[in-house]
Amino acid sequence: MKHYLTILFVLTLFTVPFHSACSQGCSDAGFCTIHSIKPVLGDSLKSRNNTFKAGVSYGSAQYNVSVVTPYLEYIYHFRHVALSAKLLMGIRSGDLGTTSGLADVILTSSWNLNEKLQLVGGVKLPFNKADQAAGGLPLPMSYQTSLGTYDLITGASWRMKKLTLTAAWQHPLTQNDNAFLFDDYPDGILSDPYISTNGYERKGDVLLRITHRSSIGEKWTLLSSVLPIYHLGNDSYQDRDGNEVTIEKSKGLTLNLNVFFNYHLSSNTALEFSLGAPVIARENRPDGLSQFSLGVEYVVRF
């Protein structure tokens, strides 16, 4: 009986209508999946000083661009503080070509003020300025391995037995050097209505995550979450004459459902399988972020 709600939640993820599944699955500007904002396995972390994670996720960006994101993460715990470093790589492939390379590194610190309340702060540092090109023409944001911005990340989480409530804010401190203009491409090359992002000005995001934790037997832990993300303003770009153009309807809400299945291989190792999909999305997403996410992660503590 206690698992009925969780089962219904998981089934909902697999029955999202196709038009919604082609919406944005996570803000994925960085803060959705970092330590202390992403759901974690739980109390066993307290007895280990070091955690190492290696994983890969697959998704789809706008305009049928495939997105593969390998990553490595290291977390060091001491007393009531945890320091983490997450290195992300990116491979993006579509009709306009394939791009690959290092994407971002995300550095965070978290502080446990007590058994229930935790604060998080960090930065996202890009390895490029989202300025990759092909055939002498700038590529749209869907093909960029990074947003190309330096970002500030802050957040807090409150744990209540099997429920965890998390709030976070990610704010770009700089903007990127993307120079894509739709009209630069010859007629017939772009089969989809890509949004111009020359001189792109991206606004920040806030999220609220509600996570429920449940155990299934001795080996499995299920973390299911509802993840609303609000993009705080309409983004903008510069036209050929240098005039700022507002990208209407790029502000607004994306409501995601996420599940994380954790299989405990031993007392200090685990595998995690994840799935995320949206049920509501903002209409225009010029940043080219992933629309859904499937992932697998290996975790070892020592």
C-alpha cells in the first residue's frame, strides 16, 4: 500500500504525452544534479569521508539534437561540511554536425546546520564560451557543450523523515560569446526554426524540489521527486544591427518529474539509474538545454 503512490509516479513518467516529452526536462544549467541539490542516498554518507561518482546521461535538445554528458564528481565530507567538484563533458550531434569537449566544472560547498537543514553555495565555471562553429558559421545553442557562462549557485534543503524539500537559485555572472543568427544560414540549410542567440543574454533560474525516499527490499532505494524550475525573465539577443531583441515567452515554468533508482552493490558502492521528463514547459528555450534525461551512475565511498 505504501508504494502505490510511488508506482503511480513512475508510471506517469512513462506515459507523458509525446508533445510534452519534447519539452525541457530540466533546467540543466547546472544546479539540477549537483551534490546536495540532487537527491542523495542518505545517512550512509555520514560514515564516509570520500565519495567518488562516475556517470553518463543521455537526452535530446531542441531540434532533434542528441546530447550525451559524461561526468566525474568527487565529494569530501568532514564534520558538518561537504566540498564537491563535478567535471562535465559534452557530446552533441544533429543535422548540423557533432561537437564534443569539456563543458563545465561545478564547485560547491554544503553546510549541515543541524540534522534537518542544509545550506549550499557554489559556482559553475565553463570550459568554453558557447562559440563553436561549423563550416564558418556559428552553431545554435543546441550544439554547444556549455552555456558558456560563469554562474553563482545557492540553495537550501530541509529534510523531514522520508521527504526532502530543496530550493535553489542559479544566476549567470557573465554571458557567452555565441554569435548564431538564423538569417546567416543559406536557405534550406536550417529545417527547424532555431532561435537566434547572437550576443545572447540569459536570465537566471530558481527551482523547488520535493523528494520522497522509499526502500524496496534490502538492495533498492527509490527517490522520486517533483521539480518545478522557473526561468526568471525573457532572454534576449542582438540582431545584425546590434539592436537588443527580446525572446518572448522564454520566461516561465518548467515542471519536471524525476526518479532515481539506487541499487546497493555493497556497503560502500552503488549504481544509480535516473529518468526525468517534463509535464509543463516554457514555450521558447533558446539555451538549447536537454529535453529529457536518462542516466546511469556508479558511486563508491571510502
